[in-house]
Amino acid sequence: MRRRQFITLLGGATVAWPLSARAQQDGRVPRVGVLISVAESDPEGQSWFKAFMQGMQAVGWTDGRNIRIDVRWGDGEVDRMQKLAKELLDLQPDVVFAVTTPSVKAVLRETHTIPVVFTLVTDPVAQRLVESLVRPGGNITGFTILEPEIAGKLVQVLKEIAPATARAAVIFNPDTEPYYKLYMSSIEAAAASFAMKVFEAPVHNRAEIEAAISALAREPAGGVIAMSGTFTTVHRDLIIALAARYRLAAAYPFRFFVADGGLISYGGDLRDTQRRAAIYVDRILKGAKPADLPVQLPTKFELVINLKTAKALGLAIPATFLLRADELIE
């Protein structure tokens, strides 16, 4: 699949008076608010924050020395994220870094003036978060998680690793993944090309996840596709465990699902995205406007397979498919 390519505008001078310079003039250290939708105890969420902090240090910012960074964790709860967004905005940050769609929307309900840099957001144009990828407009810009068309790739890799799969349930929470229809059109098109049936399995809590997957397992040749989103990330332990219990092949959007025991994933390198986001935060602190910074697509994608899980499911993976993998987890 060909991905749209955009020129990354990371160079060039700016005529705006840098926020960092203004902060130094009034004796105040620049401040960045960070809102991450998952729990603080989530190792993957911690890796995102660590990658962002590494990116900030790489461009010259050190928390506690020349910048103040306040971080809040949403625990996957929309109401909590809204409360935390207000809490962060009350601190009057110079920039807000928001990770995932629910976090971004929570922040935008509180401000349309303070600059916002986002990551892990699906199609921000379709969600009306920005006017366009090239010219975002307003006070927000950032890095998309992937193009909806990439979701169809999950159908392809699921069929390749488990050819007997004839139907698959797409797991998502419509409250935290309101963009699900963007994915479904791509998933349905890909499924049709493989003579597979896919259907929506909207869930709102762990009990509904269990009910949906156990119902799927009552008939043979079933599979699971976990949609990219905060909910599936927070509850990945249960989704992975149920897929194993019912011996269902399952495809996931990111590596960390496979590292935790999932079968296969295809998606962007999320840590790379967090590091790149620090560059935009730095540019805004030095005077750039979010409206002038183009929204960027992922630049690194990875196919990851858990060989132990494949063996437990009795799957014989073709050598050619294994060679295509970026990582094999044993």
C-alpha cells in the first residue's frame, strides 16, 4: 500500500517572539502539560512518556532545569481525562502534549488558544480536529497514529498467519474510539478481498469484552481484530487472554499487544512518534505556531509475530511470511 507523503517542515526561521524568551523575561520557566489517556501503571504508557522526555532532552529541554513538565494519566476514563485536562490548563502551560484522541478532545474542550501537540490520533481531519494535514489551522497540530487504510492490513496479516479464519469480530469502544467507522470501511473492503466476514463488536467494559469474544468462539473459524484505541490498549490483557482461552487468532494494531502475548500486529512505531512530537513542542516554545506546522504521518511501520502464541494455536507460519516480519517474539 502506498502511503501519502508529506514534507516535514522542521527547518526555517520564525519571526515570532519565542515563548521561552518571554518566559525568561518575566522570570518564569516554560511549562508543558502532558495528558496521557492510559494508567500511570501501564508500562506502554510509561514508554511513551519516556520517549517524549528523551526527545525533549535531545532538543535541549530538561525538566526541573529549564522547563517544567506536568504529566497526568487518564486511566482510560473519559470523565477523568476531562477533569485532568482542566487541571492542566489551570496551570497555564505554554504547550499541551496530548496522547490519543480522548486526551486531545478533553484538552480542546478547555482551550482554543493554548498550543496543543497531539500523537496517537486517527485521521484528525475526518474528526474535525484540524482543517487539513498541511495547514492544521487553530491551536493544534501533531502526529497521526495511522491512516484508516492501514486498518485493512490487519485483515491481511490475520488471514496470512491463520488462513482458516473465515470471520472476525472487530473489538472497540465507541465512546473512546468514535472514529471507528473510518477503520471499518477499510477493514470491510480488505475482508471482502479475502472472502472473510467481519462485523462490529462494540464494547464498553470488561464484561462486554468477554461476552463478545465468547460468543464469537461458539462457531468455528473465528478471529479477532482489536481496533486501535485507548480502550483496547487499557484492556489488552483481557482481550489477549480470551483469544488464548478460546484459541482464536487475533490481530492487533501495535507491537506492545504482541509483546504481552498477542499473536500478530502491524502498525506504526509509537515510541518514535513520541520522540518526534518533542520536536514540535520545542518549535512552538521557540515561537512557531501550531497552525503552520503540518500534521505528520507515521514514518516507521512494523510487523511483529509472537511465535509462542502461534505455536499454542497450532499455526504453521510460512517461512516467507516470517522473513517479512520486523520482529519475532519467542
